[in-house]
Amino acid sequence: MVVPRYGTDVIGGAETGARDLAEHLVSMLGWEVEVLTTTALEATTWDDYFDAGAEEHQGVTVHRFPIDSGRHPDFARRSNDYFSSPGTPSHEAQLRWVAEQGPVSGALLDAVASTDADRVVFYPYLYDPTVRGVPLVGNRAVLHAAAHDEPPIHIPAVADVFRQVPSLVHHSDAEQRLVARLFPETIARPQIVLGLGVERGVATPGAARDLLGPAADDPFLLCLGRVDPVKGVDGLVGYFGEYKRRRPGPLRLIVTGPVGTAPPSHPEVIVTGAVPEGTKWDLLESAAALVSPSAHESFSLVLLESWLADTPVLANARCEPTRDHCLASRGGVTFADFADFTAAVDTIVGRADVAQAMAAAGARYVQDRYTWPALVHRYERFLTEVAPT
């Protein structure tokens, strides 16, 4: 597996999916799995954090390589200029954008080129190790793209990854539809809609109460994941503030996860930062609902975790994968605007019977589709029988 960052301290959907899959391939199938990655922890800078070298974790051999360059300090502005410029930038300019996004590691690419692995699996599509790594391994490459419709996927130098890779693994039906629409040449290639595996974690009793303090007894909505405007957090805080102006009461919004850019301040919005797993599960089990405000998710593992915690979901209707999850499971409702948001919160907070029915439906959906034994069996069959040799 080739991933830009890897480890239990790394927070990110694709990265967590890669680590969980690697560990289950070892524990359930006895496969030999190696990970080729960088020394970075945070994707915002790609600064060195871990020591370079090899270590074993849960049976997976992890090789970390030093970073030649991380994210350009002025990347946000330069990226905005890049995408707003008329015309198609040169191939050199495209590759420069990829490099300035980071991480760039020549040693990592050398390891990719020299590996004798039967399959070389890349996560996700848009970073330099994938863009420059896929061509190095020929028909052994398998791409877990984690694709969604965003500007980088339309950069020709990045899009070449989809045109070159011989096999694809999708997180969702929506992702497969998107890739087929953007890159019709992939339709005839071996591919599978796999999703991500999930299992219920162990809550630390009382952790949510200790974290929330005086607000512990108030009902709350939970937003869980990276705290950043691109994840829809600012918009959610705005909706919630207007909802509370119209519906005064004890309901609060808890925003939990690593903070990239803090959302606007509101007296009934609590931003906790990242929390331990036991606290996360206690929050999930205690919440009135999980809210997923992001319009750009390729799968959204946290939705499945919420249903395993017997908690219903509110999701952004503009995000096709999360909308598909809600429709297929009947475990959640979607909102496209403030009126939808108001109606959804009113229903979930005001109708315990409806909320409980949605949570139960969501739990059945996860058990049927995304338990690890079922998922690993499908992946084993794909890599051994379908993917080219």
C-alpha cells in the first residue's frame, strides 16, 4: 500500500480505511502487507513527524521515508490563482501544483519502483506519491481513489492517474458513477465498489460528560471530523445559530475533530478538538444525531459509526455518497438548505420514535454491507481473481 501518511495518530477517512484494511488482510487472511509512506502526520503542512525507517504495527510492515518538500506555505492562495486562471496551464504548471500540495518524497518513489509486491495499492488519487507512483508499477497498480467532484480531479496531469491505472476500487456507487462519467475509458477495467469496513468501538463511560462539563445534560447534535470550512463546518454553525434564534432551548452543537480553521464562535457551539476513541464513541452514543455537513465526501465512515452507535444521521444533500447512504439505509435524512435543516432537526429532536427507527435501520444497513468479514472476502476475491496479474 502506498499512502501519503499512515498510523494510528493520523486522522483522515482514506488513511483510516487504508490502515484498517491492511491490518484485517493480515489478521483475517494471513497476507503479507507492507506500507510505503512518508514521515508526515499532518496533511496541512506535511512536516516530518515520525522517524524514517521500518517498523511493524499489527502485523503490517510500515516503511516511512523522509519528505523532500511539504505543502507550500502560500499554497492556498497559489492554488486559488491556479484554478481561477483562464485556459489550461502547461503540464509543468500542473505538476508544480501537485508538488506544492505535497508531500514529495523521492525515496518513497524509489521504494515504489523497486517493490516486488504482487499488488501495489494506492490511496488516494490526488497526491504526488500516487500521481507519480502509479506509472512505476505497471499492471500491478490498484487505485483506491477516494474520488469526488472537486477541481483537482480535472487537472490533466492528475487525471492521467485514472487513465493509466489498470484496476480501481471505489468507496461508493456514487464514486464509481463519477469516475465513469469523467473517465469513460475506465468502465471496461476491473473494478469493485468495496466501501470501508467498520466495527463498533468501545465508549469510555462518562467521557462525554467530563468533556462537556455544565453542558453535559443538554441534548446535542454532533459534527465529527476535520474542522474546516471546506468540510462545511462554518455553514453548519451558521445554520445552527439561526435555528437556535428561531427555536430557543437547550440543544447544542458539539464540533469534534482536529481543528484546521476554527468555525465562527457561538455560545451554544462547543469545539472540542480531537478526542480519544473512547470519548468519540461516548459522544456518538450520547448525541441526538450526527450531522455530516460536508459536500465532498467519497464515503464517510463516520456515518456508519454513528449508526453502529444507534444514532441517526443528518447529511448534506449535495454530497452524493452520504445521500446514497441515507436513502439506502433509511437511517438518516438530508438537507439542502436551511428549511430542510430545520425540518430535519425538528423531527429528530422532537420525535424519539422516528429517531430510534432511523438509528435501527442504519445499524441493519451497516451490518449487512460493511462488516469486516464480508468486506475482506470481497476484496480478496477481487485482488486474486479479477485484478490483472
